[in-house]
Amino acid sequence: MATQKDIIDQAFPETLKILSDLINFQTVSGTSNLKLIEYCEKRLDKLGAISFKTFHDSKQQANLFSTINGKENLNGGGIILSGHTDVVPASPKEWSSNPYVAKEKDNKIYGRGSCDMKGFIACTLAMAPFFASQKLKKPIHFAYTYDEETSCLGAPVMLKEIKKRNIKYPVCIIGEPTSMKAINAHKGYYEYITHFTGLAGHASNPAKGVSAVEYAIRYSNKLMEIRDELKKREPKNSIFFPPYSTLQIGRIKGGIATNVIADQCIVDWEVRPITHDDGKFVTENIETYVKETLLPEMKKNYPEANIKKETVGETIGFEQEEKSDAVDLVCNLTGDNSRGTVAFGTEAGLFQEIGISTVVCGPGSIEQAHTVDEYITFDQLKLCLKMLVDLKERLTS
């Protein structure tokens, strides 16, 4: 009978080969990932997996959900191993080698997405034959999504189909780079652009115009008031730093000259809420201020004046649970009972929202994600394989 070390020794070279293949697919967010999805689907289908895909409206991006050992027990819960297939852009001129050609050096593999998060996907695909060769107590699901880096656009499409198919809610491990530490919470990330339309005019007669810039400033001042209120809403025993929801104004842009009343202005801003209620608190307060104060004043002088809030993206937070089957499972598998939080967003809150017990845990350090000469170490890949081998043993014993 093969030992844990035997399986890791077999799976590791295949992991490197698969990761090299995955890096070669230039799946930058917003571009097609269909060839990568086809690659993954073919590998899993050869093992007898049951698969379905869900698509972006353009049909150029897809999510893949594949199940091994699910023919008789598709709705029997099980474990989801989830990863996003998209990567952030890379500028070849800044890299020491082609970012889309894997390079092995000093027990590391370099390439865009090696750390975030094709390394985890490669580990799951390398371990898939070992899962398929066993009669598992529960099925293993492989979930690969598109456009996580751009406000998690792909996962909701897939999760809607999971609900529609009435697949019982299992445990989900999202393999974002956490150095194989269990992460049980992170803040949400809401990004907005608010557009102001006023009436242009000569600065010598401000009563004849409606300054979009001035109303944008008042709007921004209100956001800063709301920011102070968020600090007062700090949860007791908060696990985050800073311990409260944050709000930040990143850019105010408008006007063409000092002697022209600006008819256009935009405000870029973000909220990182600890709870969904904090996100609602911000939205309700700023929208009330616009509806009851700013817009009526603007429209007195110019009925066509307008304030429109554009949602760039809303990635819901991942809230800490008192009892989490997913976190307990990963801590048992890794032998590390510590639990932590991260500053970056993931798809975890979306899985959690529909009742799936979720944990974030994967190989690589976030310090290498999105960087020039991004890499993942061999040791981290082997630790991930060890976790997956132990998971296989748990599901067969």
C-alpha cells in the first residue's frame, strides 16, 4: 500500500508539469479562459468525472464544476476544492523571463499565476487520479472559476447553478495563497464610482450654473462622516486590523479650468465592511443624503442635474463562524490549529452565503501574488499535496 510519501513523490512531478501548462494559458481577467477550462475538463473526464460548465454572457469565459465518485452520490455532500483560473496582467518587459512560460529555479517555479492561484489548481488536478482510484465515502468536487480578480464575477454564476441542481451543500476549501494556514474570515470589498452631472457656466456668475465639483466635495464630506460612524460600529472582540469597517476616497476628478463651472465630476471610493450590515449602513446613509439633500438642491437650478452611483464590484466578506466544519477539517489535515484573517478578498463569502461551510487555505504566500517574477516554492506545493493526500485517506478510511 502506497504511503503518504509515495503518493506525494508520484504527484509532485505531475504537479509541476500541470502548473507549467496552466501558466502557459494567458487567462488575464476579462479575457477568455476556455482553453484552460477545456484542459482541466479533459483531465477530469478521463477519470470518470461528472462535469458541468457555466458561462459568462459573452460565452468566452467559463466556470467548471466536476465531481469524482459522484455517480451514485452526487448529492451526498462531499468536499469542494475551489480555485480561480484568472490572473492579473503581467508586463513582459518588467519580468526577468516570459511571465507566461514557467521557469524552475532554486526550488521555485516562476510565472504569472504560479502563486495566485494556479499552483493550487495544479495540485488538485495532480491528485485527482488518486481520488478517482478509491471508493470514497463522499464525492470530491473540483470548482474552477473565472474573473475572481475583478470582483468575483464568475463564482456567483456557478453557485446559482449548484443551487438549481440541488447539490447538497458540502465543505469548500478555497486554495488562495495563505502559506497553508487556515483563514476563517476577511472583510468585504465594495468599489464604487459616483458620477455628478451639473450645469456648466462662467465662474463670474455661479448662480447660473451647477458645479458638479462642489457637490462631489459635499458628497465626499458626507462619506467621511459615515467613515467616522463606522469606527463607532466596531464589533466587540474584532479579529481584524483595523478592527472596524473602513471607507476610503481614492480620487476626485472634474472640471476643466478655474473660470469654468464644472458640469462633470467623479468620485472613486471603496468600503471594506466587516459585516454585510456595515455595507448596508454606508449605502443607505449616502443614498438618503443624495435623495433628500444634494439632488433637490442641484435640480433647483438645473432639472437635468444628476448623481449616479456606479458599482464597480461588491465582493462580500467572509464572516467568522463560531463552528465551522471546513475550518476544523483543514486544521486537522494540516496539523495547525491556528486560524487567521487576511486583508485580501476571496470568493469564500459567496460560498458561505448559500450555506457551504468554507475555509481559505492554499499554497504560496500572498507576498508573491501579483508581483513581477511571481513564484511559488516547491515546499509549498508539497505541503498542499500532503493536505490533499490526508484528505483522501480521511475519505477512504
